[in-house]
Amino acid sequence: MRRLVVDLASPRAAWRIPKSSVAAIKNAVGTDWDVIEIKAPAVSDGDGAYGSGSPESIAAVRGVEVYLGFGVPEGVASAAKDTLRWAHTATAGVGSSLGHVGKDVLLTNSAGVHAEPMADWVVAAIAYFTRGLDRMVSAQRQGRWAKEDFTDGAIPMREFRELRLGVYGLGGIGTAVARRGLALGMKVSGVRRRPERGGPKGLEWVGGLSDLARLAGGSDVFVIAAPHTAETVGTVDRRVLERLPHQALVVNVSRGSLLDEAALLELLELRRLRGAALDVFATEPLPAGHPFWSHQRVLMAPHVSAVSGRFWERETALIVENIRSYLAGAPLTNLVDREAGY
């Protein structure tokens, strides 16, 4: 029988595949397939694909045709290299898997599945700073009635409609952020690898990577939502950050590798920036004692902006749709562009 392996038993409840999703996968492939569900914990953090994979998964993929996991661990890819035809990762990033899976293997990712909750988090982060919630929380902890702080102009209180939103990366996540910005009355611009693809209707302009400094220069809120690739690493450097307007806000929901954190910290210390909302960092977990932990102008989250009770609803729909396409010999959704790296 043809074999499909489900290696999605994350130790984290938010990402652990439910029984209903496994049943939907089995129903989609039909009785001609042997569907093996791996019970051993699978690494679901970051891009997945760290380590070799569990002994149970390595044993199960010998002779496998389709593999569903959090990335494709090196040991799994090696054991399955002779028969694997399609691998799907429940992560958006694929950097850790590209070097493991042969070029003749179809590789799909979950780009866009996390877009809605992540875009919601971005909007919440924008409100946290622009409406002064950060200072309100601080005053509450001090037991201080801080009305004068807000009414004498010491703390800027801005409306969404006066903000210029710059989105770096107009894939699934960036597009969802841009749409929310437009709906809230912001002026929205963006930068993407292929600017000819444009973005949501209503954007001021869309440029390429060479326009990143220009984007920063016109952004009261600068959102980093581009994928981690060889081309994007380190692109939000000091030169770009220094172009941001006075009291601008930086939001990073991409990867810490894109952002010069030292330069960001320096600009925060100089009070050049209103704040930074960071869900991702160059080193995760963020090391103890790092200045971001206690910085008054930093909202930090432990890489959880994508967490949602609806993840498996969307992820299962994507997998089932692609199973049907695969069986019919039709193009797959979210097929990874190996040259682009996502």
C-alpha cells in the first residue's frame, strides 16, 4: 500500500494535531493508503526540522510516499529519500528543510495559515503604543493616577487614521496586516521581493527590496513580515532604522535574523523611537538579562503571535485540499519556491 506518515505530535497543545484532523487526512487519501500517525513528540518550534527526528518517525518513513511534519528533519529525509514524493510542513518557514529534501520532492508549507492571528497581534501591538496602553500599565503597577501624563502632551496619543503603515513582506501575513491597516484608515505601503505582484487594493505604493529605506522613511509603524531567506537576513539594519520618523514604532513578527537588534536598542535608548513590539528574536529563548526584558519601550512576546484555537481548522483544510490535488495530479497549494527560499 502507498504510505503517508503524520508526524505532528507536538508537545505544545496549540500545535498538536487533533484526532479529528488525522481522521480527515485518512478520509481524504482513502482505503488504498496506509496512514501512520507518529506518537513520539515532534519539534514544532521555529521552522521545525531540527535534529534527526524521532526513532519512531525515522522507522516509519522507510518506504513512505507522503510525509506531513513540522519541517523535514534530516534523519527523516535520509530514511525516506528513495520513496518520498511529497513533504508538507505545518510551519511557514522552510529554511531548515530545504537542504534535507531532494529537489525532485514536492515541498509545501503553511504560508498564510498563521496570517489572521498574527495580523491581529500586530494591530494589538500598534494600539498598545499609539494609544498609550504601555504607560497606563506602568502607572497602574505604580499605583499612580497618571492623568496629567496623557493630558499635558508628555505621552503622544495617536489615532490609527493618522498613521502611515509600512509593511516589509506582502505574503500571507503582510497582506493580512496591510488589509487591517487599510480598514482602520491608515495609509499603507509595502515592499516585497516581487513588487510586480502588488498587494491589497488601496496601497499607496509597492516597491522592491531596494526600496526598504524609502519605506522606513515614510512609516510611522514599520512591520517586518518578510520570510527568512539568504536575501532578507540583516536587511533591517541601522541604515534602515535610522530612516524611521521620530517616534516611529517597529513591529517584528518575521524572524530575529532580519533585524539589527543592537541598532534598534540604541535608537530606543535615545528615545528616537516610540517603541518596539517584538515576537521574534535573534536568539530564542531571549537570554536572561537581555535589555529587552525590562525595557519600558519594548513589548516582547515569546514567539506566540501565531497561536490561535483555529490553527488546525485552517491547517487541516490546506492539507486535505492538497491531498486531493496530489491524488489528481493537479498543482499543489503553497508549493515552495526553492530559489526564493519560501
